[in-house]
Amino acid sequence: MTLRPREAADALGVSERTLRSLIRSGEIPHAKLNRAVLIPIAGLEAFIASKMEEVETIASGERLAGGQAAGHAGAQQGEGGQ
């Protein structure tokens, strides 16, 4: 199954201009049939999945950094209290 650019943009919640930029950059796959641009639904799903992975990676990195910072601050407070 495929979507036309306007349908794909609506599905992603972005403008057609943003969608076309993502297509040009290679982030979203597409095919041309004569003059029609077709975006495979599987390609949109893969794009969304990759963005979700990026968010999860960033979030887990922030949790790790936050935990280290808290642990470090606690160590300093413990040293100062002695």
C-alpha cells in the first residue's frame, strides 16, 4: 500500500513541505509512477520506528546521566557532612 504526499504528511502530522524535505534527504522512501509520488506505508512505519528509537535512546541517556549526577551529588554531600 502507498500514500500520496498529502496523505502521508497528514498521517505524520507534518506539512507537505516537511514531508518532501524528508523524502529528498532519504529519510522517507518513495517511488515515482509517471509524475505521481508514492510513499509506501511500510516506509512511513519504518521512519516512525527509527524516530521512536532515537527518542528512547536519548531518554535512556538522560536517565543514566541524571542518575550519575544524583549519585555524584550525594557523594559530595556525604563528604561535606563528615
